[in-house]
Amino acid sequence: MRASHFFISTLKEAPADAEIISHKLMVRAGMIRRLGSGIYAYMPMGLRVIQKIENIIREEMNKAGAIELLMPIVQPAELWQETGRWQKYGPELLRIKDRHDRDFIIQPTSEEVITDIARNVIKSYRQLPVNFYHIQTKFRDERRPRFGLMRGREFTMKDAYSFDRDVEGLKKSYQIMFNAYVNIFNRFGLKFRPVAADNGAIGGSGSHEFHVIAETGEDALVYSRESDYAANMEAAIALPPVQERAAPAHTMQKVPTPGQKACEDVTTFLKQPLSQSLKVIAAIRTEIPEGQPGHFAVILLRGDHELNEIKTQKNIGEFRFASESEIIHHLGCPSGYLGPVGLQNRQDLALYADHAVTVMSDFICGANEKDMHFTGVNWERDVPLPSIIADFRNVVEGDPSPDGKGTLAIQRGIEVGHVFQLGTRYSEDMNATYLDENGKPQLMQMGCYGIGVTRIVGAAIEQNNDERGIIWPLSIAPFEVVLCPLGYDRSETVRSTADSLYGELKKLGIDVIMDDRGERPGVMFSDWELIGIPHRIVIGERGLKEGKLEYQGRRDREATAVAIKEMVPFIREKLPRNG
Amino acid sequence: MRASHFFISTLKEAPADAEIISHKLMVRAGMIRRLGSGIYAYMPMGLRVIQKIENIIREEMNKAGAIELLMPIVQPAELWQETGRWQKYGPELLRIKDRHDRDFIIQPTSEEVITDIARNVIKSYRQLPVNFYHIQTKFRDERRPRFGLMRGREFTMKDAYSFDRDVEGLKKSYQIMFNAYVNIFNRFGLKFRPVAADNGAIGGSGSHEFHVIAETGEDALVYSRESDYAANMEAAIALPPVQERAAPAHTMQKVPTPGQKACEDVTTFLKQPLSQSLKVIAAIRTEIPEGQPGHFAVILLRGDHELNEIKTQKNIGEFRFASESEIIHHLGCPSGYLGPVGLQNRQDLALYADHAVTVMSDFICGANEKDMHFTGVNWERDVPLPSIIADFRNVVEGDPSPDGKGTLAIQRGIEVGHVFQLGTRYSEDMNATYLDENGKPQLMQMGCYGIGVTRIVGAAIEQNNDERGIIWPLSIAPFEVVLCPLGYDRSETVRSTADSLYGELKKLGIDVIMDDRGERPGVMFSDWELIGIPHRIVIGERGLKEGKLEYQGRRDREATAVAIKEMVPFIREKLPRNG
């Protein structure tokens, strides 16, 4: 490609609404243009990256035996009514009416449509297993679209759906997809980590997320440095403590703590470590009718721990946090001064504790009285342990790994893929059956497998950038090599050397762009560093006099002089597939 | 590809709603599945054809210097309000509201979005000309979707938009696209014809349609067998007759024609040729207020000619046909008995005639009296010619070609492409300007260029099919070659021959599918004939004993025996690109 035949449009300044680096750099590099909130046009430079990502996904999906089709963007509401998602899906689902006032949706995902196809085209066990995928535009009407392609409304996703005869088959299909995802992310050249995810009703290893590692990532990933254990924060298991509870050393005392409510404030005020305090969370269990015992729930955590809402929901059912007035109404005391002492005989509330709480001694907790706390509180002696003890908290760095191997570490990630064992969640609602060997109808076992194509563009940049701009991994760079001739329009020797090098690289199938725009060297270099092309070759008169060209990798601090004749083999070595 | 790793799903019967052959065959061949009215999933076999079509388009667009980007499907209403299309576009435009009650549309086309991009990224004359294109899903909410992919609601289209400094530049860009389209349709291997189309406000050669020739086509294409002249029926010019009007031979007589209203009935009743009668059409000119002179219009045509509504609109402005009650109210006589005699002095209506009418003599027309006609009517002698004479009719086979070379012929076509010189239609409304050499802002000259990707699939089948199924042109066939081993699972020699032939063809880059499903020969053959693979090779034990394989082209009536060793070169010769 010659730059004069392409469209390059870089900006000095990022737009005001760009909050994160990938969004800023994508706009500045001329890869995307905003048309509305969360809606972008992919400009030529951006589309090249997207197409490279799609091609890698397509190749690996095909290699894994998945079959490409294409499902529509506008989907009839009837199918979504069959599974109940028409009702249950929130306002993210864009619902529309056609000219005849019939209901449709713009697909955020395609479980219903693929299940409808499967129940119609799959008749017999002989047609299973099968895995269909498509790469298609999706729409989710986010309340607050932001972060450019990271949380847009219109985006591109690859979604695959496997159909199997039984759970064993599903597990095999799932593993094949898991492996394909590992291959795909390896080929992207991104540092990534698959982590176990919460998978709702289905137990076991039924769901994994694939995250691109980036300090700016929204998700916390938990992993063991000593083993393969990895999970997202929602799903990471906190083991019960192995140590014994220490014997009481102090007597329980009520102390005034005027205006000190948060555990941090109370312990600072009392000059005690945060871990010595008890965090008390009041919740309303929405599945239990108001007025029934257990409707109001109190959960105890160690002061330095955080509540894990997903685990909490698994332990106590659907819930919401109690409001200040509900707390005062039920406990007769404002939040910030709550504690278990005195609640032990209350039949109208449910009391829970996290495992870590059970080994605390001489701890601090609220006295259920404004501006007052207890110190030196001990289980059994001063107050009985709650009867229900479970895992309620987020793990922290240094916790033991649940597989018994080493301790846990935490890093940030950006979720770009998700594989999920659906089981019969959709095939049951939609009666998607096949006939088994005995001619009996059986529900198909389904899995679904998504990759956020456009999100990967953002994630790749979050992981790979510097003060000069984007640093693309080779396999998804808009171009692999850029040629920067200095004075292409003035110097005959520069032009002829550049043209012949360009021709040679093209012939080798190398994705090269020649900057023949006639810009000044400074503009040229900063444009291509901003855009992030991995390999740059400068052709200048001064170098040519000595028979040299200049090579600089995007991460290199300095250029390397390379003899003209050596340049092609030199570059080929940098491009493994051509090596 | 092995059939066992692909998804083949053929049907014996076409669905009841399939009215045309391409729709029937596409459903039977398992290429598409209907999900709702005018909404289809493209099944794996269908998607392969679509992708081949897209790749050819992409290659030729790139070769022609156009630059690919991707514009969103959901577009903000504001842009459509700027050009007035938000108001003007009919109910085909799917209008939606997001969760914040803001207006959006699902794109049927992207003039507004590309013009918005252009006005933002194009600053200077140095950036022109430029041509952006995308291949994207479109939606048009057709009142009555039908004919499968031929008139669906959701469909795929390639649309390109050129931006130029001036009209001269636009004409060049237009010609480049015209030539690219010729290359694209040639590569599809389809019989096609570009025809001049009506282009509204812009004169000259500002618009062409590309039609796939098919007897079942909805459009009539007019062309000269002796020259390059070609136009669609709407735009084809009917020249004024060159012969003189014959002298009157009869006297005008009023004759009873009880119940005879249509020209056909009247002339049959009177035993006269149809061309001897006058067709009288009453219209309401909607741009002229009711009650004003000229609001009611009468147009005269030769009895065997048809009114061309596009030409009529150009001649008399926006109009609609008068209702029966309006006709009776204005002319005091029911339709079917109208004629010019007696209307000559009416100041309250406008009287028009088609050129062909002016050379009629001794003609028949209504007497403006129920059940009565005149015969032997002659211009000037009995009634003056209307003052406005113009081209109001559709051309007919045998009319002289407007370029003076030969006579016109008519064939049927399916519109699959359209190139159009927009001029400043959009750049003016949206103030899309660039700075010229003198730093003065100038409006960009635009062109737009569409190809209906999914429609081509239907059109190709309408053109190429027989009683056994589809006959794909090689370049867009889902597979180029199918191998049909007889007893792949039983016979070792069959399997090893098939496997090694399959491997050899794959290595040559030939798009081959091997039918290893284990179906009976009859099922296998009829499946692949229905699906329409151009080349079939049968590997059977009987043939192998004599060292032979069987080749049959999709259009061949009989198979040809080919020696095993000869088969690869034999096939390569059938695939020109591999030859």
C-alpha cells in the first residue's frame, strides 16, 4: 500500500470525552471516528486491525471444526419471548417495532436464533456434535457508553454455539473451544489469562473468561503463581483459615467512638490494626417476603476484607443492601455502630459470617448504639458464632490458593472472551431436541463461546503503548512494515531505492506501507509511531551514500544502520511467518 | 473441506412462501433459513457464496483505488435530519429510539454518515479525490418482503462514496467505478448489462444500473442491438416519429360502444387495430392547488402504448392518477369514454400528448359520453393537437434507438448495482467543504456506488439453474469441485484414491469438498446437483478397476471417464486461474 492511496488522518489532541489511553490513541491515530454515544465508524486504519483479528479468529475456529454462518442483526421478538429473555433482559436490549408494529430486537447475542436453527435443521444424533459460529455486529444499549471501543453500544463479536448429545460431549466441545481460544490469543501476540468465572447454576469448570492483561483493566484476576489456578475475583475461592482461634487476652469493654463509623476510622481512632475490627453489612433478602424471619440479614466480615456480592447471592439468595432507614428501623441504631453482640437471640433476622471471622479474637465491633463500639470481644465467651459460616469475601493477595498450591496473586485484566457451558438452558425453553439411537427425542446440550472483536483492539492498545503511541503486536498491526523515504519527491536515488525495496517486500507477501505523502521527516516518524507500526525503514540520501538504510523497531530506542542489500533478509527474520 | 466437517442440509420440498426459483432453490439447497418476514440466516453453504462475492468486490474496489472502512448500522437521527431524509424517507426507514429516548435509524444506506466523516477528516484539496466504501448489513422495512434474498428486509450491500473537487473529477471517479463494476460482474461469471438510469435532477450520463440478465427479472432493459445504447425502461427515450401524418380518409362519426371501455375492447368491438385508438389518462397534478387551472390533466397516448410514469412526472410534475369520481366530476363522463374532442377550449385542465399521437389519423377515441366513441377522428380537421407534446410512453421492441443506430430490443434484468453522480446533493445540506488552492471553501462533488451483495446470490441463481437445481458460475460457487466416493467407508481402494486426490487438489489451492457422509450415490448426486457445484468427480470401485474416475460438469448431460493420473491436470484445465 502506498500512503498516497490510503487515508491517514492523525490528530495532535485526543477528544475531551476520551478517558482511557486506548480510546485517546485510537482517535488520534485516525482509527475510529465517533458518530454518536458509543457508536463509531471504523476508519481504514482501524478496519485493517479488525480484519486481521477476524481472520485469525476465523482460521482458528475453522481449524477447531466450527462452521461459519451468519445470523441476522434484526431478530424477531417471538424467539426471545420463548426463552423469557424478551422480558428479563434489561434496557440494554434494544427493542424495536417494524412498520406493521411487530416487535423485533437488535441482537446483543444469538442464543435464541441459533437454537431455533438447530431445532429445525438437526434431526438426528448422527448430526451431532456441531458448532456454528458467526462474526457479526452486536448492539447493547449501555446506559453510559464510554472508553471508545471498550464499552461501545455497537460492536463486533464472534459468537459460537456448540450442540452435543450429552454432557460428556459438551465438555469435549468446550475443551476444544478453550484450546482454540488459547491459540487465538497466542496468535494475537497478547499477554492473556483464562480464568474460571462464575457460571451461575452450572457447577464445575463450566465457564471461563479470557482476559488481556493490562494495568488499566476493569477486572481483578486471581491466580496462583505456583499452579494453574486462576479465576476472576467473583469466582475465586477464599479457603477457610487453617489456624486456630487465639485464646481471649482482653475483657470486653464498651468504648465511646464519637463519629467513627468506617472500620478504618474506628481502628485508627483506637490505634488498632484494621484486621482487628469486624465489618457488619445489613442486607435485604428479596426472595423472602417482608416481615418474614430472615428477610433482614446481617453479614459479618473481617474489617480489612471486602464483600463478594456474587458469593453472597449464592449463600443467601437474591439480595440488596439495606438502606439507612431500614437499618435504623430493624436494629435501632445507625450503620457504623453495628455488631453481633445482642443480635444472637433475634429470631427476625438472619446472621451470617465469613470464614475468616471465626478465628478472630479480642476484636472490635459496633455496640448497636450510636457512637459506641466494643473492644476485646471474643466468640463464645461474649457472643456465640453465627450458625451459618461461609465464603463471603473477595480473596486478597497472599491468600492460600484453593488448589493447595502456593498463594494467590492478583492482576488486572480486560475481558475479551468468554466460554460457557449452557447445558439445556435454551434447548429446554425452545424444545430443541434430536432423536437418539432409539428414536427418542433428547434435549441438545449447548455451549456458547464469545470473543469481543472490536474490544480486543482497545485491549491490545491498553496493554501495548508508550508515550509516543500504540505498539501493535505484529499479527494484528494495520501494516507490518512502514517505509519512510526522506525526499521521495525530490531525490531520484531515494525514490528508486524505496520503490525497489517496496516491490521486493510486497512480493514476499509482507504487509508494507510506503509513506509517499511528502511529509516532513518529523511528521512522518511521529505519525507512524502514533499509529504503531512494528517495523520502520528509513531511506535517506545521507545513508544511501554509505549504502545503508535505517531500521527501527517500534520498541527500539535507537535506529540500526543496515546495508541496503541486507535489509530484505534482515526484515524477514523479524517476521517469523516469512522467515 | 470434508462434508462430515461441514453442514449440509438439503430439502426435497420448497417452502410454500417461496414464489421464485432462486428462493426455492436456496432454501432447498440449505443456503438460507427464514427467521421472519424478509429476515434470513445465511447457512454455511450460503455464506460461502456471499463471502466469495464480497472478496471479488473487495479486490476490485481496492484495485480501483477505493478505501475500505466500516460505518455503523445504527446511525444517529441528527445526521438524517440535516439532509431532510429523516422526514422524507418513507416507512422503509426503520426508526428506533434508544433507552434515553433519542432517535436513531438502522441504515438503509450511508450517505449522511460518510458525508459527516468527509466534512470532518477532509480539509484540503490535496486530500481529494478519495473514495470510501464498506460492505455492511442494511435494513429496509419493505411493506411486502418476498422473493427470498431478492427483496429481503435485512441484506448486505457494498456502498462506495467518492469525493471530488469538481464535476470533472466526479466524472472521472464515476468512470473508474463504472469500469470496476464491469470487472466485478465479469469476474462473477454472470451475463449482465449496465443501463442508463433515470437520475432525477442530474442530467447527462449521471446514473447507471447494473442488471443481471434473467427472464424472471422484474425490470425491463432496453438496448440497441446495433450500438452501445442501453437504458432501463424508465429512462429509455422514445424518439418522435419521423413519418408524416397520413391525410384523413374518413369522416368523424359518433358510434355506440356499449360497455366497451379499454382500448383493446373498443378496437376489437370495432374491428380495428389497437394502434388506431387513443388512450386517455386523467391525472391530478399535485403541485398545483386544487381549483387552479392545470390541476386536472389529460394525457393522450396511442392505444397500444404504455404510460411511463417517470417521464410523465418530468413533463408535468408530481402527479397521481385521477379517481373515477374525480373524472366524472371534471369531465362529466366515466373513464373509458374520454377523448380530446370537446376538451380543446377547457381552460381548467391541461392537455398533453405523446409524440406518437401526433402522426395518427382516422383514429378512435372516446366521445366524452357514456357508451359512445368517435371513429375517423383527425387532428386539425376535427380537433386541434394539444399544445404540449412530449415523450410520455415506454419504448417498445422495434422503436428506433435514440442514438440513431438500429432499433431497440427489450430483455428482463435484475438490478444488482447502481452508480450515481450525486453532485452536491448531500455536501450542500451538510456543508461538506474543502479548502481549494486559494484557501476558499468549496463544496465536495460526490458520487455513490452500490452493489447488492446478497441480491446477487438470488440473481445468479435466477440466471443459472435447471430442473436439477442451481448451476453456480465457478468464481462464486460454494465449492469448485466435489468428490463423490462410492463406498468411502467400505472400500479401501476407494477411500485411499479419494483421500489422495482430495489432498492433491487441496494442495493446488482448489476449493474442493469431499462427500464422506456415507450417503447412497443417488442422494449424493442429487444433493450436489441441487447445490450446484460446477465440477463433480466420482470415485467408484468399478471405475478404479479400469484405472478410471468419472468427471461430470454441472451442465453436462453425461459423465466422462478420465484416467486416475489424468484427473488433476484435467480439472486444472477447467479452473482457469489454476491452469
